[in-house]
Amino acid sequence: MNIEMIRAAAARLHGHIRRTPLLSSPALDDIAGRRVLVKPECLQHTGSFKYRGARAALSALDPDTRARGVLAFSSGNHAQGIARAAGEYGVPAVIVMPRDAPRLKIDTTRALGAEVVLYDRGREDRAAIGAALAKERGLTLIRPYDEPEVIAGQGTCGLEIAEDARALGIETAEVLSCCGGGGLSSGIALALEAEAPGLTLRTVEPEAFDDMKRSLAEGRITGHCGPEGGLCDAILTPQPGEITFPILARLAGPGIAVSDDHALRAMALAFQRLKLVAEPGGAVALAAALFSPEIRAGTVIATISGGNVEADTFTRALATLG
């Protein structure tokens, strides 16, 4: 992985992705006690940053390989990104999704044209299911985060952050990234290293599912201590990626973990103050920016990584406004 791969991905993605802005609100600054800028990837195609990596990965495939179709594992956002990108290329997409993924994400993935294969994440091995499908149908697996071209695509988000920070005269800041396996975080970190070295990437995860935070602290890949599922379904992974972790171990600051209550509160404030819809996993970085005592920087840039939330969860978040 290197910056040239990210720049090449940016060139291939030009005209296909949405360039999301940096947004601000004086009310959020007051709550946080610092300047808070928000990168709303919930406004990206399919409602998540995942489209960047999905489209980048498909665009990098040999045309004959791509034509046979692609396979992905996902709880929803990577699924939708792959489904849309595959549809744009007119190729088959098969998505292996956990049975307990939000119904909205399952239905939307199907609506985008992908075939969805459901599995029980507590009893079945998605890798084995995927391997059998790939062999049977000649599909190419595109992993959700531990995939170089996916990381390169996610890194284009970092290029945009660097460019916009430079335009605003921001030379130092902490960039908070919602983190599951680390694809978005590692891509942004590589982009910042090259284009905005005064900006430091920090990963943010839900409490009890903070495998990246634990791994960064211990200097080795380790898992989390949480159950199989949780509120922030979009970013629940068993452990960091083999490719993403070394990048973040070299470039990221200490990881941060936030409570589900703070994630819900951040969702509500994003809607109230910025008119943005965030899903729980997509709001953890904003939650850290607003509420974490571990933040010391005077300026923070927080990603909202996705906005694919079911109505009952969003209603629960809005209720925190009182």
C-alpha cells in the first residue's frame, strides 16, 4: 500500500464518487469545547464511504475477470457499495451477509441488483461459504477492508480531507475515523501522511468492540471482548486486518472507544445541527469529537462514515434530545 495507489484510485473514481465537504456548526463546537469539522460520508453513493473502495476495486480488475462477477462479505455497507459498483459495470455480485444484519441493508443490497446469501454469524463460517461460491461460479472476492484496492479507494476520502483542511488553513488537527477492520482509517492515514502530515489519524470504535484500540495499545493484532452483535453493526469486526493494522500501527495515534449512548447522542446532534442522518457505527467518530476526554487537539475532523439506519434506531437516537 502506498500513496500512488490512492492517487491512481482517485483518478479512476473521478466523476463517479461524490466529493463530500467539511461541515461545521457553532453548537457542536460549544458542546465539544473545540473546533469540530464533519466529513459526511453518509452523503456518499449508497449512504456510506464503502462505495469508494468498492468502485475502486472493481475498476482495478481485469475486464475478463470482472465480467465473471464478484463476491463480498458484509453486514451491509460494503454490500451496497459492491452491489452498486457491479451494477454500473453490468456484472454479477453475490453478497454473503449475516442473517441479523439490519433489514434495510439486506433489502437495499437486493434492490441494487446483488444476490444476497444469508448466514448465521454465530454458527456458520462466512469464509467457507464464500470460498465455495467463488469456486463454483468463478467469482472474485473483494474483501471489505483487508484489500489493497479497497483501501486505496477509501484513501480518496483522506485526499479530500487534506485538500479541504489546507484550504481552511488547518495545519494541525486530529482526524477521527469510525473504525471496523481499518480500511477507511488506514486509507485516510496514508493520504494524510503524504498530503497533510500535521493531521493525525485516530480510530474510534464502540466500547467492548474496540479491537483496533486494543491492538494499537498492545502492538499486535488482538480481538475484542464483546458479543457477536451490537448497536454499531456496521463497524463490528473480530479483529483488525492483516494489511490495515501495520499501517495504523505506524501512522495512527491511540485508539478511542465510545459508548452506545454517546453514539446515539451524536446521531441526534448530527441531525439537529447539520441535518445529517447517521447510523450508529457511522456516528462514533463524531461522538468522540463531542464527548471523549481523550481528545486534546483544538481542531478535530470527524468522519460520519455511513447513514444507513433503520427507523426504530433513528427514533431511539432522536429521543436522546429530550
